[in-house]
Amino acid sequence: MIRDYGLNEFFFIATAIQWTLALSLIAFGGGILGGLIIALMRVADAKPFRWFALGFIRFFQGTPLLMQLFVAYFGMAIIGLPTNPWIAAAVALTLHASAFLGEIWRGCIEAVPAGQREASTALSFSYWVRMRYVILPQAARIAVAPTTGFLVQLIKATSLASIIGFTELTRAGQIISNATFKPFIVISTVAVFYFLLCWPLSLLASRMEQRFSRATTR
Amino acid sequence: MTQETKIDAKSAADARPPAIEMDSINTWFGDFHALKNVNLRVDLGERIVICGPSGSGKSTLIRCINQLETARDGTIRINGTALAQDASGARAARQEIGMVFQQFNLFPHMTVLENCTLGPIKVAGKPKAEAEKIARAYLDRVRIPEQADKYPAQLSGGQQQRVAIARALCMQPRIMLFDEPTSALDPEMVKEVLDTMIDLAKDGMTMICVTHEMGFARSVADRVIFMDHGEIIEENSPELFFKAPKSRRTKDFLGQLI
């Protein structure tokens, strides 16, 4: 039976925004924590940490997110856990975000002038004191704009979680599209919702970038 | 030769190990041999000025002393203790050594006072009130007590460099290293920084200064060292160094300065 595309169908899609947002926030929150750990390991004094972080980043940058989602989803079954699209999507996207934020923030940490690190070392600060009080506060200022930019990417990337049966915005659109046979109008609606989520963030990111470049060119 | 016997007699008299002892130090940057078999001995309270053309290894030499660069071979002793290669040993040695950089390297997101108290609080474990008391005393000594609550960007270059000196002194080091401290300054600010360094020298601080300020070398240094191509070419008292340089290269260098 073919349904019409009416208000009910529209609201079905609209309410799925919350799952896209929830998944984005989990992945972003986890990614902030994981990314910080990866970035700190990436610039650690001890080589094993640097190598581990580099391997982690290379793996997640060098494989498609879709494949990472599959591995997380089917991997759960292999280690004997019940397959759960929520957990699989959250884990895969968190690790994905950790790798990318880790690499973004490594760049920000390295953009802090070398003299800051040297002065800290000469004052015999430990790695932690140097990072916590000298390097990270300065790197954070540089990091705000690219991090917001990555959040936009992450929101769009959650659409891939539909493939493992996670009902977020894209999956809701597919369900309605299959029931109504009106893919063009349905998918356009979905696209508009994504745009409304991402556009303000993009604006925010570019505004912060401008403010930062003004602050540094002075 | 006479120089050496004089130093030996002096250190035997007070029976303390030399502040710094560098023994056949070699440093490489890739294929570039930056320091070639450098030997240097600095006694407690001695003031050394190191000069030489750019790229001659002066900065590398003093950066080896607090392990901002690592020597490939040779040994360095600070107050009689050989420098440890592990991180905590290196940190312990650095607590004895303050360093002042050409580009000041103040922490731009902290006030002058915070710049000066971070080390005493986080490294020496002093309570905040005591750290601030020490910091204010040293800011007073470099004659900028009124700038304590400003940010580095609000200060002139000369003031920033004096804050950098105060920040290093707050760790209460026994040795101070200066890496071209006046080279990034406008000419009218050079004097205020040099005056601060002269004050420090009068108080008996062990100082090693890489500088092209020959007036400072003449009036303050116990010994002047000339380096070229990673080697110590000449080592002499300031009077002899300027009046009767031994080597041809020293003569050429001094000729270019005037």
C-alpha cells in the first residue's frame, strides 16, 4: 500500500532529528575526550605513545567510515555481545572523531611557537605542567574554528549509521521514501533538515576563523 | 695556560666543584657538525661572554648546558653532577639553571605575575602567596614592579626581557644562561636589559652570556670566549681579548664589529 506524503510523514522525519543530534553529541563528546588523549600522545616525549597515536590516526583516516561502522556492528557479534546499532554507531563515530580531532589538535599544538615549549622546558616544567598551563591554553584558541568545522562534518557523517539500522534522520527518510514512493520530495526534506543543523555551525566556524586571523595578523 | 692554573688554584681554595664542566662535547644537526670537541669549565660566580659569527655554535653550546639540545657525545657536569639523560634527571638539573631567550618567550596568555609564579608553584611546590612574594621581589629587582598585572603584549621589548629575567630568577637558579638577550631589542632598550644583567653579575651570579654587546663583555666578563665553525677558537680575559687577540679569526671578527 502506498502512503501519501503528508504532515504525519513530515513529522516522522522531523522527530528523527533528535537521534541525529544525540548521536552527533555522543560522538563529539567522546571525540573531544579521545581526541585530546590522541593529540597529547601524538606530541608526547616518549616515542611509543607517539607511534600508537600515529597508527590510530592513520587507521581511521585511511579507511572509510562506512567500513568502521560495519566492523563495530558485526564485531560486537563476534566478541559475543548482542548487536546493537546504537552502541556500534556511538563507538565507531567516537573513535572516528577521536582520530580526526586528535590530528586537528596536534596541528594546533604544534602551531604554538616553539619558544613557548623551550621556555617551559628551561623552567624545568614537566610535560603535564607545560601542556596544561602553557601549550593547551594557547592551542585551544587556534583550535576553536577547525573543531567547529569538524562538528559539521560529524553531523553529516552520522547519516552513514543508517546503514546498520540506526534510525536517525537519513534512515527515517528512507523509511518514508519506501512507503510513499516519493523519494525526491522526501530526500529533499531530509537535506533541508541537515542544512538547518549545519549551516549555523558553518557560519559560526567561519566567523571564529575571521576573528582568529584578525587577532593573529595584528 | 696561566688562565688554567689560576682557575685551578681558585677552585681548590674553596673546594667546590665547578658550576659547569663540559668535556669534549660534540653535537650534530643531521650532517652538520654544530659543536666540535668543545671543552669548557665555568666556576661558581664566574661571568663568561661567548661571541662569534652567526652559525658558529654559540647558542647550541649554551643550549646543551640545560639540555635543550642533546650532545651526541662528551659529558656535561653541573655543580659536579653529570647530566642525566632521563627526563626527571634533566628536569632536576634545569632547576639550577635559568635561561633567557632572544625572543623573550613569555607566556602571552598570562600576566607578568603569573608568568613569574607558575614555576615556583608548579615545579618548586611553593604556596601561591609565597610565590607571589618572591615574584614581586624579583620584579622589583628588575625595576618593573608596577607591571605585575599587565600582559606581556602590553609591555615594551625591554620590559618583556626584564620580566623574562625575573621569571628565570624566581626559580632561584645558581646559573643563568643568556642567549642573545638584547638582539631582538630596539637600540634604546638595550641598556635597560644590560643594566639588569650587570646588577645580577655584581651579586655574584654565575652567568654565561651569548652576546655581541662588547661593552658588556669588557665591563662584566671574567672571560671572553670566541667561537667559529663549532669550535672554541680563543678564550681570554676581556683586556687581552680585545687588545691582543691571539687568532687571526678573532681579529677579523672584532674588526667587523666596529
